[in-house]
Amino acid sequence: MGWGLWLVSGQVPMVVGVDPVAGSVVSNLTAVTVSFSGPVSGVRAEDLILNGSWGTNLNGSGSVYTF
């Protein structure tokens, strides 16, 4: 299955932040937080990929999600 975003504001949301930032050296990565430019819905853990693996334990709503 593919993924989709449902527009709440009429503008396409974009990723505006990721923590930790790309290229960071992290000895024990426990979570990644993704911030969008506006609210999104319908986000699933498997929509978010890190080093070729699907995300797990997705939490969040609106414009900020952590997996």
C-alpha cells in the first residue's frame, strides 16, 4: 500500500525539521522526531523510514510525529 497526506489547510505540508538532524553521530538512537510545516493526518509508522527500516511506535499528531 502507498501512503497519503490529507490537506487540512489547503497547502501541501513539507518536512521542516528532523531531530536528530541528518548526519548526526548518535551512539544510541532511541527516537526520531519529524516536524511538518502544517498539520498532517493519516501518518503511519511504516510511512517513516530510517536506514531502510520502517518506523515503529509512532506517536504524535498535528505537525509533529516521533517514531
